[in-house]
Amino acid sequence: MEYLSSSLGTALALIVSMDREVLSTVWTSLSLSLVSIGMAALIGIPVGAWLSMGRVPLRRLCITLLNTLMALPTVVVGLVIFGLLSRQGPLGSWGLLFTPWAMIIGQTVLATPIVANYTLGALSGADPRILPTALTLGASPLQGAWQLLLEVRFGIMAAIIAGFGRVIAEVGVAMMLGGNIRGYTRTMTTAIALETSKGEFAFGLALGLVLMTVALAVNLLLNLLQQR
């Protein structure tokens, strides 16, 4: 018990003193996750909107595939993308492996099905008269679609937040594609795993507290948006 209490005190001291290593790791996690969720939103929202239309070919199959991708293990995503970006892979000449961009690609793959599925759910529950009414009033199809998205904006925001919560806490893709390079691709989750294995429990605990705070804030915001 004394070990845990002393480690907790050291961890809080690292956070309060804004330790440079802690700040660097937290910034890497947040920045990569924000870029990843931004790219996932650009892909997932249109996909979800497309699937919400009733005349999509093989719609039920696409939705089943989307649901399956939501539960895709992170190590499988990391393995496939590692093979694509490795020196022997088809995209090896790009030199992206063990860089932040490789991690962004992997996290985008993880978050996109979540964003698309939440968007599909939000649009499926919207009033079906919104789009026809907008078109009747002279709006273009693009303007009508935009108006529909505005009506379900809280659902769209919930989709983005849910995807962000997925990528900020994942470790498999970050470890396999980023290489856990200090000051470059080391995130909170990979740093916790590494520092704990090295015996630096207090440092890992400090990052764990920050990560739990971020996760709590994300879930509180998600619950608030779902209530709206």
C-alpha cells in the first residue's frame, strides 16, 4: 500500500510540475488522435449518410460489414498496415512506417467504422420529411443533405467523440506502426506499457491519470450529446 501511495504522490507531482516528458507524450497522443478523427470524420460521415439512403445496393450487407469493422482488433489493423508500409510492402517506398503518419493511417481505419455507424444511426432516426421538404423549397441536393446533417448535428458530434475515444486509448496500432519512439511516436498508451515494464511505475501512473481524465471527459461529453 505504501508503494502505491508513494507512486501516486510522485505521479501527481509529475503532472502538477508539468514534466516535459509527460507533456510531450500527452501532446503526441492528443495531436495524432485529433488528426486521425478528423480524417475519419471526412470519410465516415459521407459513408454513413450514403448508407442511410434506402436505395443503396447491398445496403444490409454493407451495414453488417460496418458493424464487423467496429469490433476489428487493433493488432489486426496494425498487422495489415504494417505489411503495406513495410519495406517489402507495396507502399514501402513511401517511408511511412514508424512515423506519425503511419499511426494516423491506422487510427483512421479504426475510427472510420465507428463514425460511419453513429452517423447512420443518427440519420436513420431523423425525420424523413426533412430532405424532401428542403428539396421542395428549392434547395439543391447538396443543400438538402447539409440541412439534414444540421438537424442531426448532435448525433454527428457523438459519432466524432466516440471515434476519438477509440483512438486515444488504443495501443496495438500505435505500438506496431509508430515504434514507440521517444519524442516522436510515443503515445500515452505505449509509454505506459514501456515505462511500467522498466519499473518506472510512477511515470506510467502519471500518464494513466491523464489518459483516464481524457477518457472521462470524452465519455461525459458523449453522454451529454446522446441525451440531446
